[in-house]
Amino acid sequence: MQDARGSRPSNGGSGMQPRRGSGVALAAVLAAAAALGAGGTALAQDRGTTLTWSFPSEPPAWNYWQAAPTALMAPTLHNVLEPLLEQLGDGTVGPWLADSWEISDDGLIYTFHIREAKFHDGSDLDADDVVYSLLKNKVSPIAVTKGPLVPVVSVEAVDRRTVRLTLSTPSQRLLGELGSMSGIIVPENFHETRNAASEMIGSGPYVFGEYRPDVHLMLERFEDYWGDKPHFERIVHRFIPDETSAINALLAGEIDMVASVVGEGMDRARNLDGSQNLKLVVPEPLYIQYVFLNPRNETLRDIRVRQAIAHAIYRDDILFAAQSGIGKTICQIVIPFTEPWNNGYCPYDYDPQKSRALLREAGIETLRLSFPYIITGQSPQIKDLLVFQFEEAGIVIEPRPMDVATWLDRAWRNGDYDATVVGGVGKAEAFICRGGRPPLGAADNQVCIEGFDDLVRQSDTILDRAEYIKVMERIVGLLAESAWVIPLYAQSFPALARDGIVGFKPFIVYGEIDARRLRWTD
């Protein structure tokens, strides 16, 4: 059995220096900061009630139900939008909008008691809002949102503060997923009466405020919040795609933290940790960065070709280049990576000569792959390493740089790619055939993994924990062996912040920047 690292390359690849971004002039960053006006960013030395952070990407729209890239959820999950339950760092769940619940002995009836809370539009949150939201989430086009709700056959309001879910089969996953995308609660009829692409109404500690494309999103403290009020009255979520410029803005006192260092700024951020009154905050790894292949490409339907691609990848170098080694190399989709079914299994170790032999066996001398990639974050660094590694294996990548919106439209939604790279929290069970999750879930896709869907359906109904872990090991193993989805590493989302800011969560659920407990030290 191989571990996730594979064998060390013999060509000196581990010493390769990835190409870094060229950066944007600091003057442009300062100009953008000035555009905030008198109510905008507080200077670093002020320690005021406004917290300003940067983020490298911006979503094409704010409709979380229709598409939920990290750029959308980072400022809004837990701050603006709240789920029914709260995922805790030990894998359990705690109360949130539901302050208590009961589960029937047969695991088929869940009864949730809803706390007193208000939405940002002033309306009271009650059972009807929960019923509406869960039924809406159940038909979301996003697999990670709708998938966990498949066993739910009815959602009923017992009274104003009580909601009952009836399931067709017991579900191991349901409670945990009600603490993420599946459990987000919004006002009744929100999606039918509001423009979800440009506005957001939740019950969280911050109100979705002024949005200026390419500049910032303002979050204003919600004074009628049901829980403890957060320390900061205002959050300025700045869009600074170039991490060099973001770190320069932090050093200049224009922002208080770079909320997510995921690309070319990682090396510099590590060097700044503990100096100039800055610290690097590293939560537990969550996202899986992975390469995925297009099943519409007839050449890639040959498993020998997919195996050749998988054998060409040396994960240690990619993790070093993209994340300065922060994170964990991994060959399976296991989220979080600490789940007990992550047994280190890696069906395709690094072996470029084996890649060439498999391609020859498939009748291919040189494999060419159209490779669109997002120009922000760590995707450029991953692309650079893959170009280098694949060349040794007889595979030529044809890079196509795109912004987030273009990539989502062309690659993710319309399948205009041969191979590409993305990060996410879609668990292995989300990759069922035609289940809505690219690449295996596309509606027009006939590629399915033999036995995979049956195991996914079976696993969720297993109440014995040991048996459940055993089945999950087989599920993640089958997905890895198929080589349609090739994991690279479990990604952390470090923040580079002023040393006086405390209250960071040691774990994250969906790439969010949870501001509920952030504050200045005394």
C-alpha cells in the first residue's frame, strides 16, 4: 500500500522554483482603499471597531443556492447566513438556529426546536422559514447542498417553533450537513421575491451591506442578533486578487489582515510570521485541491490514460509550491481529512515511466490536454508544477487562464476542458453518477463507477459505526481508483493578521471567515 506522497522524483523536481505572480502596484491598492470613503478602513494603529480584511477572489454573483464557490461563502457563511446546526471541530454538531433536537429510535424522525431569532429584514424566524429553506435546499442544483437531504421525504411545521423531518431511511450524514450548506435558513419565499444574485438576507451577526464590484463588500453588525454581539461594528471585505499587493496593504496599515493566503503570497506570509507585529493563523486543513478529468473526452474514457495522468503527479512538490508545504498531501477525497476512513491508500504512486508505458499501451505517444485554470489563488502554481511533471510523463498541458466567473461558466458548468484543477469540500459521496457534481455528475454524462452509487446509498443508512467506516473506506477507494478525480492535497486557509487580533476558529466548515469571536486583545 502506498501513502499519499509516492516516491521521490529522480529528476530533481522537488527543487523546482514555481513561477510567482508579477503583482499589482501598491498605489492601486491604496487608491482602492481610499475609495472606501470616510466610513471605510481604519488604519492599523487605530484598533477601532472596523475590521478590514482582503480576499483574493470575488464571486460572479451572491446566490448561494445556485452556486457556492469559496469566494461567495468566505464572507457570508456564519456571518450573514446561518445554518440550522453548528459543526464543531471534533466532528460533532451543536445547537445554532435549532437550540435542541430529538431523533426517533429508528432514526427516521428528527424533531428540531427553533430558537427565537430575527432576520435582517426585521421579520421573525420561525418554523415556516425552516420548512421553506430545507425544501428549497433539497432541490438546489448544487450536489453538496441537495445530496444530504435526499433521504428527507417531508419537512413539516409542528408549531411555530418546532419542525419535524421524516426520512425514508436513517442517515449518518444528515445532522452534520445541516451545519453546512444543506442547513442554511433564509426567510420564507426569499428566492421567489428577492434577487438572490445581488442581495442576501440571513439571521447572522452581520448584515449584507454595500457591495461594490472589484472593490469591497461591507458587512454591518446586526444589532438585533439573537446571540452575543460581535466585537466589530463593521467588516470591510476587500477584493485584492494579487497577494503581494494584499500583504503590502497589510504592512502599510491599510488592512488588518489578509484573510486567506492561498497563492503566491504564501512564502512571504510564512517569513513574516512573528515579525512586524504580524502572525500567521493556520486552521486545520479542510478543502481538497484536485485535478478532475472530462468524461466527454473519449480518450480519457480509457482507464489506462487516466491512470497515466494519476501516476504523473508528485504531490509533495505541488503542496510546497502552492501552499509552502502547509496542508497534507492526500490521494483520496476525505473531508475532513482526519476522518477514520482516511487510511492513506494511494492507488497511483508517482511514476512517470509507468505513465509513458500506460500511454503507449493505449496507443498514445503524446497526450495533449486542454487545461483551463483560475488565475487567482493557488491554481497558477499548481498549473506550473503540473506542466513540468506531466511533460516528463509524455503529457502536454495547454493552459487557458481564466477569471473565476469565466472558469465557472466554461469549465465547471459547460464542460469546456480536458483537465482542470479546483478546490472544494464536495465529499466522495457527492460524486455519484449524474448526481449534479462535475465531472461525474453532469446530467448528460454516462460515466458511472461500478458499484459506487450502491455503496453510497447503503453507507448513509448504516447505524453501526465500525461498519460505516469500512464502507466509507471502500467508497473513497473506488473514487480514487477510477482516476476521474485525482486529489492533490488537503488545503489549509492561513490568514496573515495583525498580532492583536484574536478569536480565530481552529477549524472551518466551508472556507468561511467566521467573525463572530474576532476581537482586539486587551
